[in-house]
Amino acid sequence: MLRGPKKVVFLFVIVAVILAGCRREAQTSGLQEVSLEKEAPESGGQQEEEEAGALREGTVFVYVCGQVASPGVYELTEGARVYEALEAAGGALDGGYPESLNLAQEVQDGQKLYVPTQEEALAGGIPQEGGPGGGAQAKVNLNTAGLEELMTLTGIGQTRAEAILAYREEQGQFRAPEDIMNVDGIKEGIYEKLKDEITV
């Protein structure tokens, strides 16, 4: 058995070894915890941002309606054409007139594509909304259009638009599109340029 000073020294060595081991274990454990806390959030955050970005990019939404098999809002690949939007809606019905649309036009996000009947296309009364190239535009009715709408016609500025309104008030409604040549300042040359844009 150990006695006296030897016993004290032996106990001191044992205590020192135990304490040193505890300190090393605590340091190792602390390093592992810090490493996990730093890496996990960064990895998860980057993955979520990449997934969200993939959903936001590369697609457009187009509203296809009128004479199509399944009217509705369709998600298309960015850069898709009008004919692809019609195919997504099941194609045009027998009574539809898709030729009134520019089938090769690239669709725009939020665009409305209306497929009219042949009667609507010929009459020009097509309710179009949306981006450029969405389809045939509704003709301007000389008997109902206001000043601003008349000014959208080719060759018609504010002065001529006001003259059209004055003629309508004095002479009554236009009976035919060519009657616009009876308005002061509008002759055959202007009529030839805008005849496809007007109706009565």
C-alpha cells in the first residue's frame, strides 16, 4: 500500500489525468456543435432559394378563351408561340377562326388570346386584350367611338377626330364606313389607309 507523500502524489496524478480528459472531451464536443450549426442553415437556405428560382423563371401564364375546346389559364414555357397556347387549350372548335390570330407570335406573360367565330372576325367585333400580336384587333365603330378611340386610327389626329364627332352630331350616324369621306379633311387617300380599321 502507498503511504505518506507517495499516496498524495499518486492521487494528484489521477485527478490531473481525469481533469485533462474532461477538458479535451468538452473542446471536441464544442467544435462539432459549432460546425453543425454553421453548415446546416447555409445548405438548406441555398437549396430553397434555388428551388424557388426555378419556379419563378422559364414559364408564362396565358388566358386562352373563345372558340377553343377548353378555355382557361395555361402555363407555358417562356418563348412559346400562340399555336402552342391553342394546342394547350385543346385546339379551336369547328366554328372557330384561329386564322385571325398570329399563330407564330411569341406569347407574353398575362396575355389574353381570344379565338373568334368567323362571323366575329369578319365583323371586326373581337374583344382582344393582352400583349402585342395577341390577335386581330376590334375595329373602331364610327358611330360609337369617342375622341381618344378615333385618334387611334391611321391618319386621324385630334382635329379630324373632332370633325368626325361634329359630323355625327349634325348628320346622324354613319351608314357605311366610306361615309367617313364626307367629313371635312378626310378624303379618299386617308380612307384607303384606315378602311380596314373602321366599321359602323
